[in-house]
Amino acid sequence: MKTAAETAAAIKALFNEHDVHRARISEKTIKAIACIEPEAEEILHVRYMTEVINELSLIGILCGQLPRGGYGLITTSNLEGAKVILFKTEI
């Protein structure tokens, strides 16, 4: 099994290969990238995925679990032009 940092780097390479700013990735694909046997783990360990998500954030990709399964990815640079939201107190 690859380390979380190696898995994150491989996901970033895949992301760059497809030249996209946002994408979805399945648990099955993450297992393949991480060299985890499909039968060995029914679901990815929360701790391992937390480490992968942290490593991705260090290399400019935000990752979050999607309600229907898998994970959503978006580059942090893609958020540069995003609308700013502000908190205003009620008077």
C-alpha cells in the first residue's frame, strides 16, 4: 500500500493528466491508486483517507466526500475568483 502522500501525488498527476479544475473520483479508483486489494478492504479507512485529504490540500487540491459516494476534487486556484461571503451582525 502506498503512503497517503504517494496516493495524493498520484491523484494530482491523474487530475493534471485530464487537465480539469474539478472532478470526481471513486473509492475503487483511490484503492487502485493506493495499491489496496479490492477484497482486502470493503471501505477505505477513515484515518487513511483523512491523511490523503490533508496531503491533497498541501498540494493545492481540496477533497470532500460526496453524498452519493466517492470524492469531489477542486483545485484551490480555481477558487481565486469565487464570490466572497461576509457575516453581518443584525442591529
